[in-house]
Amino acid sequence: MMKKGMKALAVLLFLVHSAHAQGPNAAAVPALDLEAGNSTNDGVTNKTAVVAGTPFDVELFASGIASTVAGVNISFNLDAAQVKLTGATAPLFPLAIPQDNSVALAAFAPATIGADGFLGAVTFMPQDGVTAETEFSITLTEFTVADAGGTQDILSLEGVTVELTFNQAPPGPELSGPADPIDSGGSSSASGDVTISNLTAGDVVTLTVTVENSSDLSATATVGGTEVGEGTSTVTITAAGATETVSVVASGANSTVTIVGSVGGTEIGTASLAFSGISPAELAAFGGEILEEMVVLNWTTLSQTNNAGWRVLRSEDGVTYTPISELIPGAGTSDAVIPYAFSDEAVPTVELVYYRLEQIDLDGRITQTSPIEVILGARFLDLPSEFATSIYPNPFNPSTTIAYDLPSEATVSIVIYDALGQEVRRLIADTKAAGRYTIQWDARDNLGRGVGSGVYIAKVEAGAFSATQKMLLLK
């Protein structure tokens, strides 16, 4: 009968020489921790004040072990002139063989690894010449686990912190913001995030905020929940953890918000957020349809700022626009959802006509919306012979147009769904006469909130006809 020591040696030889196979522990996740002595993975990967002649331990973990374990083999990449592997302490593995850059642990009988995944610790000795200012590192290069049947699993190091660093000062707080300009898409406000990383809970971060207006309107910004006006203001936040995300919302006018951060009087970075496309009135919808011998335009606002009113513009070529309405009174400043309508009773005898809105402030400033198209063939040319739909542009940002042809009167339903099949926006549910129609979707949901980039599905139903089409929103 083979003695226990011989069995353990056989396991170690197996770890070194046997071919690897996919086994029960292939999904286990390795980890290293420099906070030694508590058998708990504290996630510490940097150690300071490491000097020659003073050993230190690195705790070894493998979470998600699914079977009993007969042995493990761990290899490192290190500079032997700076540090050497000198030993191992493994309560579950009574036999340990350290090499210059690896250690093999083996049990006399298969060991059960606890839920914390703790395997043991290996000891390293800094070499002569290493001082508290000598920066060096140790990198995990392989972590192999053998089960009771001898099957070996080389654990994946993807996504795992494999480098331990020594005598390196931890990175200080850092502030960063979006690199690209932020387009509101015609809304009355837009937002972006500033990230502050490498913080310690309790750090007081001072943000010096400068709001510069690029138009003749009054611009404001909300930084981390604190509203500031044009000029320079100071906002302070207290860190709750290692990373803080500060939301910056610009309102009222196109503007640039510059934020300089500091902690303890030391500057930690600057972020400059350029906001464009901000309109004094936030449109939720703008569409047109043919009714009898006229085109009826409908639009809805989610909010208005300093809004004196609207004028409707029309174009036959999509380039030159002419006002066709008197001033349609606005609501001044309001957060209420307000619908508007205008009927174009003098429609030109062309196949396609374009409309856009002109929003006029109380101080005379004028802002124009993106145009919409209305196909007039339904009344002035020929009726469609079959049901059809089209979407343009696609991909789109910030809005797209859904066109549909009705060969006969039908109850029409147009609903936008996300990629998971959940309803995002119900655009129309009404009975329409035969004709050609268009309606615009402004990338907002039923509550008026902007949706994110991704694939959306437009489902158009008209009587017995039904069609779906994918749309791609790129922001």
C-alpha cells in the first residue's frame, strides 16, 4: 500500500506533468490578497513600507470550487533580485513544495474548500537593496486546481486582478467628464455626468462651477442637485465611497459648464461639458396628417421657458420655408404638458410638403424645430392601392418619421417597443380615412422621458393589416 506521503507526492507530480482537462472547477475564480492573517479576501493589492529582510504573506483564494480538492499549483512572475518565494502555509494542504516562482500544495486526502474559497498563504522575502522607495510587483501567471479524481482545471485569469504592487502610493482622487459635446436634441435641458474616482469615504470634494452662456437667453445648471446660475459658483459634496458620480443638468440655453475639482486644497481635474441644441420649449411630439382637404398639425410640449408663442412654417422643397400662421400664443414658463394644433387649409398641389415650427421667446429670440414631412398624394394625387409602411431616417437621432399608406379607412395603432418587447410609446390609436400619413417619434417614452441608444420596434396595425420594423437610435 502507498504511504500518505507518497500519495501526496503523486498528486504533486500529477499537477506538474498530467494533461489538463475541463473539470468541475473550471468556473472557479482565483484571487490574491495582501491583507494576510484573517483568511478573508479583503481585495488589497498594494502594500507599502516593504523592505529587505521583512517577509510578507499573500493569501490565496479560489471562490466557486465545486468539488473536493487534492491539490493546487500557483505560479507567479517576479524579479528574483527583488523578491523570492520562500514558503507556504496551507491548513488544508499539509504538503507544500515552493519553487523560485511557484508553489504546489497537496492534501493527504481530498480537502473541502469553504465558501470563502481560502486555500492558504505563500510567503515572500524582499531581497537586499529593497527599500520603502523600491517599487516592484508580483504577477499571478497560472492557478491550477486538481480534484479528487485527478482532473486539473487551469482557472481563467480574465477579469481578475493578477498584479500585486509594492511601495507604490495609491492613486489620488481624479475628476473626469464626457469628452464629446452633449446635444439635447431640441429639449429644454440636457445632462451629462462627471465622475470622481479614487476617493476615501468622508472626503470633501469642492467643485468650482463656471456656467458660460452661448446665447442671449438665461442659462442655468444643476450640479449634484445644487442649482447654479451663470458665472462661477462653488458646490461641495462628501464622498460616500471610492467613486462619486455627479449629474450636471444644463437648462434654458446652450451653454458650457466647466467644473474644477479639488480635495483638501489639491486640484484633482477639470471637466468641460458643452451643451447644445437646447430649446426653450421641450417638444414631446410633432406630426401632421391629412384631414379632408387640409393638413392638420399637432404638437405637444413637456415644458416651456419664456415662450411667447409659435408660428408654423411650410416648404415645398425642404429648403425655403414661409410662415403660414399668425402667432399661436405660448404658455410663458410652464412645466405642464400642453397640446397645440394648427390646420393648413391652403395646401399646395404638390406630392410632398414640409413643416417646421418657429418658437418665439418673450424677448424676441427665435428657435426653429426640425422639419416633418407630409405626403399629400392621398388627397391631391392618387390613393394608395395597398397597405405599406416606411421609416426614415433609420438609424436616427434625435427623431424619425413613420409613414404609412391606407388603401381604405381603418383604425390605426402605432406603438413603439424596446428590444425586450416592452411598450415604450403609443403614438396613435385612431380611425383614419384612406390616404398617406406620417407621424414623428422623438425618441421619448409615454412619460416624456428620453430613451437610450439601441434597437426599437415600430408596430403599425390598420384593420387586418400589421407590420413591424426595427429602428436604430444612435446618440
